[in-house]
Amino acid sequence: MTPTTRLLNLPPDPALENESDPLDPRIESRGDQRVLKRLDFYSGESLAELERTAPQLNKLFLGQSPDFGRVLKYPLDRRWIQYFPDGRVEGGVLAAETVIQSIPCARGAEIHLYENGDLRKLSLWDKQIIRGIPCARGDVWLYPNGNLSQVKLAVDKVMQGTSCSAGDLWFHENGKLEQATLSAEQNIHGIVCAKGSGVWFSKKGILSQATLASSQKIFGVPCGEGSTVVFHPNGRLRSAHFESDSVLNGISCKQGSSIEFYANGQISYATLSSNQTIQGVSFSAGDTVHFKENGDLA
């Protein structure tokens, strides 16, 4: 739910009559009134209710509320706090260095939380090692279970056996690497993948997509350098492009055409390189022939 910004005029508060906070752009004095110039809250909240509790909110933002330490799970800068509709803290800027879910978080870092209070996102202002990963300045995302979801790698590093370039890394919720860019040409599960290309993995760590570093035959399909190959979760080939005319499972397949397979290895469709009769049906060169999962014509 997206926070909304509103302007609130606060009634006089004797407790704050002589207080000033020139560093807080949200609060200013207007005659005998303290004015909270900006308050981030969620559209589902009642503006009338916020106005009724404005003096207390003002104290909270000035860090003078006796409940300040209990209300906030983490030491947040009073000048920037966001809330969930039920009043729980959704995010803010850390006013002091603290450790959240075994992650050292620097003063000034922006954090966002799940509704249960666990860390959802951390914005880094400098390089930092998080759970053994050298992270660059930027956002670090976490899953509800606490595992890393996305980070920006600060330097080239081998992650779970994959040579990863500095830049964005994605992980599955179970901690397995999901997506990375290769820092070097690498043979992954028998597939020679190109340097600088993206690679994707399934939740079980099986290669699901890659770009080829050189021509190679994959599950009988002659694939060209730079072409993309996609795999089923069981590791079988899902789709590829023919580098040259080829006969596969008795089907004459056309150079440059794509082919798709079912997870059991049966051809889903292919484009013919010549006239051909298949299961008693005549097809012409260039026709795309579709099959059922059991191998029958569709």
C-alpha cells in the first residue's frame, strides 16, 4: 500500500512551546502554532484521527514521546518514519548503527520492514559484506524467511560454483542462486556459457537458461554461438534454435528455426526443412508441425 503525504496544522502544545528543530523540514513554528508540515501515512488511515492525535504525533517525531523506545523496534531517525495502516512501523532511516537479523546496518541506512517487523529491504550507502557477499552501494532485498532475495555484488565472485560478475544477483527463497551475469566463460552442467551473459537456475540449482559461448550440440540439437537455450526444471531441453538443417527423431528440422520439447523429451513443435510425411500426413517445407506429449500429431 503506498504512503500518502498530507499537510496538518497542529494545535498549540505547551510542552513544545520553546522547542525548535531547524533540521526537521516537516516541523516549523507559525505564531503560536507548531505545524507538522508533512506526515507520511497510508490512505486507509483517517485524517480526522490523525488530527486528534497530532500533539502526540508531534512529540513522537521530535523524539520526546516516553513510548519512543518501545514504539520503534529499531532506532529510526525521527524525521522520516512510515507506518502500516495499523500503526506499526513500515520503514525509516536508522538514527544509529544497529544489527538487524545478523546484518550490521549503518547509521543513515534506509530500511523497510514486513508487517511482522522483519527486514524486507536495506539501502546501503557504501560497500558492505552481508552474509559473506561483498555488496555494493544500493538496495538489499530479503524474503520473509530472512534469506537474501536480491543484492548488488561489489566485485566478481564465485557464488555457489558460478562465476558471477559485479552487479545484480537474485536468489530463490530457499537460498539457491536464481540469476547472475557470468564474469567468465563457464561450463555449467555440460553447457558452455558465454562470458557476460545472464544465467538462470531453478530452485534446485539446475540450469534453466543460458547463452552459448560456442556452437554445441545439446540433446541432439546443433545450436549456434550466442544462441539462447532454455531447460525444464528436470534439466531436459525446453527450447533452442537450429544452427543448421538437422534430422531429429525422424523430423527434418530447418536451419534457424526454433524447436520446443516437452519435459519428457518429446518434440512439442518443429519447422520442417523439406517436404515430409509424418504419421500419414503430408507436410511441406517451412511448415511448423505440432505434436502431443505422447508423440502423436496435435
